[in-house]
Amino acid sequence: MLRTATLSRKTNETDVTIRLDLDGTGEHSLDSGVPFLNHLLAHVAVHGLIDLDVRAAGDLDVDEHHTVEDVAIVFGQALAQALGERAAIRRMGHAYVPMDEALALVVVDLSGRPYALVEAHFETPRIGALSASLVAHFLESFAFNARLSLHARVFYGRDDHHKAEALFKALGRALRDAVELDTRRGGVPSTKGSL
């Protein structure tokens, strides 16, 4: 069973194409036009063992908001498509990840019900070329479009780069656990019988 997806989204503001394989090895090729976003997505791929190819062209002359948002939307939709009926998966996953002085937690439930709660405070307005406020916005947009419940928290840290990186490493690890096929389960992991 192939758990792959290729999706595109083209608007007057952006043109995004994402290919992913949930049963990959973490191979990635990332060109969003926003270097720090590429850096964060690389962590999701490597720590989630998700093969990920991202191509995005956006109105970066305005700012990076539309590009980051649309990459999150397409990434979430591609994940949902690759999961199909979400049968025989572990469904839930979580990860605590330290990054030097920072510690983050991400918990996901591939429930089919979109929800996001992100508690992360950043000291500086920007991390590289990325507005710090877009870290939470990316996670929220991704969760809603993937139709999953996501809780993310940075407990502490001094360096904003480390805090954001810990969050995305934790996202990768949590997704890796949640999308994992469960050899003991044949159907959908829900008392309802569907997700």
C-alpha cells in the first residue's frame, strides 16, 4: 500500500507543489523561498522519516506570510491524502524534544477532527527571514488541513531558533509515531469505526 501524495495549490499569491511519502527515509528537497522554513521542514522530514519535496513561489516582495501559510495548507492536505481512510495506523503520537537549552512537546491525534493549540513565545520578531508569529500559524494551518488535533508547547528556552527547531523536530517525531502502521490492527483505530 503506497502512502504517498502529490498536491498543488495555485493562487494569485502563491504556487505550491508538495510531494510526500509517509513510508520514506527522511529524504527531502525543499525550496519554499523562505530559508528558515526550509530548515524547519527538513527537521519534520528527517525526524518523521517522511520523504518530502516542497516547491513554492510566492509574493515574497510583500512578505513571507502567504507562502508559509500555503505551504502549511498543502502539506496538511497532502498528509491527509496519503493517510487515506487512516486504517491500521497508530493514530496518536507525541514527542518531547530538547534543543540545547530549549524543550518542546508536540502531541498529535490523526482523528479527522482539526484542532490546534500552540503555546510558544518568541523573544524576537523574526527568526532568519521568518516572522516568529508564523511558527504558530504554520502549525495551526497544517493541523486544520491535515484534519488532525495538534497540541504544541515550548516549555522554556533562550534562543528562538532553538525553540522553533525543537517544535518542528517534535512534530516530525510525533507524526512518525502516529502514521506508523500497526500490525495488530486491521481497521480504523476508533470506537466509532471511522475517522
